[in-house]
Amino acid sequence: MRPARRSRRAHPAGALPRWGVCAAVAAACLVAAAQATAHVVVLPQIAPNGTPTEFTLQVPTERNVPTTAVRVMFPPHVTVYSFKIPPTGFTVTPILAPNQSIIGAIFRGRIPVGHYQTFQFLGTPLATGTTRWPAYQTSADGNVKPWTGPIEAPGTVSAETGPTQPGPASSVQIVAAGTTTGATPAAGSSSDAAIWLGLVAIVIAGGAAVTAGLLWATRPVRLPDDDTDRR
């Protein structure tokens, strides 16, 4: 008499192995980190006093709605006097004070979801210290995100505050001419990091979903008894 074959235990329908759950959680965390770091910023982070400098306004679309405009106000201790020709499809409108000095600018165009755009202009810092660059990002749905909140401390990331609540304002540290400033991030570096984090998260999430599907499709089933096989 042959011993009865032992049935293999099947996973409950819809259940994921523990490692699959961990992968999904990790993917969600990476997506959140990518969104949290996608701020409107002005680069370089450090600039020499009294030296004409090319500043870069870096504008990522952090929501699932395209960006259609961004307005940036210049610090009183930085004299901006020239704009680089904006990318195709974009316009720039200087904001003038009563004395005709440039105190800000509005860039208009369409930045698709998951992309960013940069705008360059020349300016000369007139004093050392921390300069603050408030900005206002307009989305295609009409919401305006003010980047006017407290400046982020180095190495920290502010939590997402919603489509219309203030986010951290950008800042540039002005140092004495000739001071060693060290390496500063190039334009696009922080958004590139956010984009790569997002891509990694998508790959991990996709892999977890595919693996879960394979586990479901190939899950063990209860085998019939030997006696049933002979019938």
C-alpha cells in the first residue's frame, strides 16, 4: 500500500510573501522621498560677493499636474540685470520697481508632469550673508504653490505641504570674494536625484507587482489523492 501523498500548502488568495510587502513599502517610501525633494530652487547655493554670477532657477513639476508659470522675486542685495533667452515654448517677463530696477521675473510655459525646466539670469551680489529667493509656482489647475516658507537647513528635507501651502524658500549664501566655496551642486542635480529616486521606486514597485502576479499564477495547489488519480 502506497503512503498517501502529502498535500502542499497553498498561500491564501491575494496574500503576498513578507518580502513582497517590504518591497512595496520601500517603493512607497522612495516615491515620497522623490516628491519631498522636488522644490523650486535657485543655484548656485554659494556665490561670491561683488562678482557677476549666472543664477539658475530650477523648476520641477512635483505634482501630477503640469506647471504653467513660476514667479521668482530677487533679494534686495542681488542686482539682476540680464536674462538668458528662455527655452523654446517659454517666455520671461521682468518685474520692475518704480525706479525701473529688476526685482523679479515671471517665466511662463508648460512643464510636463515628471519633468523640470531651468531658467538662467545674471546678477551681482552686493553684500555677504544669506539671501532668500521666494517663488510662486502655478499649476495647470490654477493652484499656486508659494515657495516662501522657512529655509531648509543643510541636509534636511521638508515634508510635503500640499498644493497651495507654503514650501521652503530657496536661499543662496553670499560669501566674500576669494573665499573657497567648495563644490556646489550643478543645475539639475537635485531634480535629477529626485527623478532617479522616482525611477528606482517605479522599478521596485513594478518588480514587486510582477513577482506577486507570478506567485499567484504559479501558486501550489492541493493535489488529489492517489486513489482519485486511478479513477
